[in-house]
Amino acid sequence: MSTVALSERQETKPDAWDWEAMLADFRALGGVAENVCLKNGPIGRGVFPIDAARPVKVLASPNLLFPVDDLAFESGALRVKIDAAVGAAERAFFDRYQQAFSWGAGGRAGSLALMESLDTLPEPVREMLGEQFGFRDLVKGSVEERAQKQFLRSRRIQNHGRRVVMPVVELINHNPYTDGFDFDNGIAVKGTFPGEVFVRYNLADSIGVFGNWGFASEEPLALSLPISIPLGSRRLVIKRNTKESQKLENRRVPAVKHDGDKIMLSYLILGNTKLPRQPKSAFAIVATDIGIQHTEEIFDRILHFNRMRVLKLLGQLNREPTPIAAILREVCRFQLQAMSHCVGRAPGARKQD
């Protein structure tokens, strides 16, 4: 994986509740942590196998998945709300874990550093990031509020219709070319790893990874930015919600919603390094299904719009010497690289041009 981070997450300072003591409490509550240790690696703090020849398993059981709506920042600490329906032992574990290994152990400092670095960018660049790239929560509001939102966004995961935080599992770093999470009886990461333990956080592109987790990652996909384009008397609106999809012609394609004269696609893949014929094929299938013609031309217009928007941001960033500008330049480069993997259509894809 190629990643560029603003600052490495800090390693936990040793105290009476060290890694092994914390894991003992985690296991006592139903969590699983087999063959793992916590240490610094090439990209900062991460989880590693104790014995690389043996399988790893880290699981947060259902009682150790904490809904984001049940959490609050109080006096600088991240805690479970008083009125939340959470067991006393789980509540105590979560509050102590956050202080010793997460929000209080480098999480707050890292999120604040990201917000403060974004504030060094010129206002036109910040405006572009907020309005055109969907990073409004990263550039609007007080530094502390933005840091808190970014921290929770970087730790939460969708599980059976609710967003939850998963202690211990959230310490595992991202790699887009590994398996995703296992959602059987909780949330788990398992397998055999020659080095650091990795998991694929989500189906995202380089822009989405930066927006959620604050680092640059070379992702295999490029998704369209939010866009609204005219189609005669109608408008095509594209969002960035990969959680919503449908199956047409035995292929997974974006979900479609209609709102008056608007046709809304949940997302649109513009490039795929593994399957370069997929982007145009998927768009042709879903567009033809809802009566949109000239799919090749429309797709190319969308691709051009996205390419020019990323290039415009890149042009602005080229004038900036700061570390955050360097990270965002990498995000732009990775996005354009993935976007370029769009060639032809798969056999059998509909054509109505």
C-alpha cells in the first residue's frame, strides 16, 4: 500500500493498564485478540502478528460495538453517554480504552494537527475542498469541533444499519488490496499476515480515504465527485454513497432514485485499475435501464468534469509548500491515476449511443 500521512499516530505511553492488561479486559467482555501486538511500523502505530506463521484474529463482539449516537465528548474525553443502554462493564472499558489507546493517546492530537494544517491553506483552496470535494466538515467550524467529528468519522463503521465504534479492531491500519471486515457475530479482522495486520476499510477512492481518514492512499478505484448535469428536461445527480447499489444483468451497479425531474445515482465508478472496462459498462447498463441515451458521451462528460476539477485543485496546491499541500497533491495524483483506468466496455454491456 502507498500511503502518505500528515503525522504518525502516537504509540501509547505505558501505564498500569498496558496492552496485555487491556486485552485481558477486552477478552473478558467477549472480544477476541489472538496472536497480536501493538507497535510502530513504517506508517506509524499498528497491529502486528506475534508469530507471522500463525493466523491472527481480532474481534469486537456485539456488546463491544458502541453506536456513535451513544457517544459524546465531555471535558476533553470521549465517553459513553449517561443515558445510553450500555452495560456498566462495557461502559467502563470503553471510557478507559479511549483514554489509554485511542482519543486520549494520540487520536485527539492527530485530528487537531490535521485541522490546523488544513487551516494553513489559502481560503480559495479551503473553499474548493469544502464545496467541490465534499470536505465541508474538515474546513468549516471550530478546530476542536472539526477534530472531534473527524476522529469519529475515522473510527466509525456501518454495522446492520447503525454506525458504531469498535475498540481494538480500529487500531488496524488500512490497505486497499487486502480483505475487508468480517461481520459475523461482531466485527473482525482475521487471516495470516507476513508483516503488519491490514484490513480494507471501505469501498472508497483516494478522495474518500482522505475525507474519512486524513491520509493519501493509492486506491484502485476512482469515484465521481458530486455532480449535477442537465439531460434535456431532466437532471442527472451523482452522489458518493457506495453503500447503496442494485443488481442489473448480474452486475452490481449504482442504485437509482427519482425525485421530480432529477435522476439520482448513489455513486459512479470512473476508473478501476483491476477492471478498466467496468466503469463504462456499469454506467451503460444503469443509464439504459432508466432511458438515458448517448451513454458514451454522457460518461465522457462526467469523466472530463471530474478530471478538470482535480486538475484545478492540483494547480492551486502546486503553489503551496506545506506538508498538507503535499499530501493533497498525492491524493490528486492517485485519483487521476485510478481515473485513467477506464478503457472500453465489457462484452455484453448495453449500448444505445
